[in-house]
Amino acid sequence: MIKGKIIKGIAGFYYVYTTLGLVECKAKGIFRKEGIKPLVGDDVEIEVIDEDLLKGNIVDILDRKNTIIRPSSANVDQAMIIFAITHPVPNYNLLDRFLISMGQQNIPCVICFNKVDIATPSEIEELRNAYEGCGYRVLFVSASLEEGLDDIRNELKGKTTVVAGPSGVGKSSIVNALYPEANMETGDISKKIERGKHTTRHAELFALSSDTFIMDTPGFTSLYLKDIECTALTGYYPEFTHYEPYCRFSLCSHIKEPDCGIKKALSEGKISNIRYENYVEIYEELKQAKKY
Ligand code: GDP
Ligand code: ZN
């Protein structure tokens, strides 16, 4: 019996990364009976039935640290969200939604801003202030110049990381630079989208080393938040916490109320405009959603 990690599952077969290599496994009937389906990311115990052809059976799934729904997977340590500082024009609201969604699932996030080579110093500073100020690890990199790639490797080391980002931000370029064997298509978005329509995307882990895995996810353009009350939203804006005691009302939404500590901090430049505007937009959306 040896241990390994499921890195992909296709049509009833699970591919388990082990010290012997990638072993093609079937899951024994027992899982089906117990209603447990192996997931990509599962740490498993397998019996190898053919060492030459690398075939085996999964006999046990080790306790899961967590599971996430999209992409369906287990034992994710963190998410790395990649955004371009410019080109395409960044949708920070989408970034915040992603951070909130990961926060709901207790998945820590690292933010990676790509394309520093075409950004201005003031654009970089604005983002650094906005996102480092709320406690995220923030990296500034350039896939084109291969700048900052070691910082990314350091963040990923020894962990399983979901890598996400909208199309065009340079995600494929970064994954390819980190992991040339991944051989991901870069560049022409319309072609990629066209192809994406015709292929089913499976969750799949790429091994960067024996203990470091990344999972690529399809580029997304929207993210709908659910199971969150508008009044709970401030919990996902940790940089607000310090100023909330200064609000006159204890249930202040920080939008229309007078004597609001958050709006005061905003006017003094202590809270980022980008973050506050996103907060208001998402708050209104969650409030509307509650009515129906
Ligand atoms: P993806 O859709 O996020 O996977 O993005 P791609 O990796 O396909 O890159 C989209 C476009 O951005 C391509 O034309 C890349 O050449 C370009 N690109 C990627 N990284 C950088 C970068 O660091 N700087 C600049 N200027 N362009 C980049
Ligand atoms: Zn307030």
C-alpha cells in the first residue's frame, strides 16, 4: 500500500501522483456504497496492482482538510488570484467578490498583480495600499519580463493552490513560466473561448514538485455571491474593523448613516476608494437579493 494524491479524474479513473509515478486507479466499490466520491486533491492510499503499467486501486481516502465546490476539489490550502494591473482594465469588484467567496470557504488568498512592466508606479502603489492594507499577501509580477516569479514560487511552495483570474490577465503565461510542461495556450482570448466551449473542463492538479500543486481554473467574468447577508459583508473588509467603533450607530451600514467611522476614514485616505466602492456595490446587491 502506498500513499498519493489524486491529481485528476476522468470517466471513473483517478490519476494518483505517487513516488512511483502517476498511477491510474479505480475506486473500489466501497466508496460508492458509502456515497463518497473521490475528489481531485484527495490524499489517498492505493494498492498498486501492476507496477509496470502503473495501475492500481484506491483503497482509502484520508481525512479531508476541506472541500471546495467550484472547482470541485479537496485539501486546497490557498487560492492565488491573478489580475492585470492594466490591460485589460481591472474589474476590482470581481476581485473583491473572489476574495469574499474564498473567505466564505476559509481559503486564504494571495493576490498576484501581473503586467508591472506596463503599469505606472502610482497604479502599483494604489493597489498595494488597497490590498496589503486589508491583510492579503500581494505580489507584483511580470510574466513577460519573468519578474517576480520566485516570489510566486515561494508562496506556492509545499501547498496546494487554486489559481484563478479573469481572461487576458496573463494566467496562462504565468503558469507556463512556472511549469513549462503545462503547455497552456496563451494569447488570443477569442480562440481560447471558442475552444473552451467544446471541451469539458475537469479539475486537474499540476505537480510543481512532490509537495507543491497548482490547480488552474477557467477564466471567469462574473461571480455571484450567495449565502451571505449584507450586514455580514463588513466581516470581509477587515480594514474596516479598526474604524467601526467610531460609527454613531452600532448597526451602521457605512453608506448613508451620519457620523460613520468608515466614511471618515475614507475621506482621510485611510481606507481605499477602490475597496469602499466595491463594498457599497456588493452591499446593495446583497440587500436586493434578500428581498426576493
Ligand atoms: P490568460 O487569458 O489570463 O491566460 O492570459 P495570457 O497568458 O493568454 O495572456 C494574455 C495576454 O497578455 C497575452 O497577449 C500575453 O502576451 C500578455 N501578457 C501576459 N503577461 C504579461 C506581462 O507580464 N506583461 C505584458 N505587458 N503582457 C503580458
Ligand atoms: Zn459606519
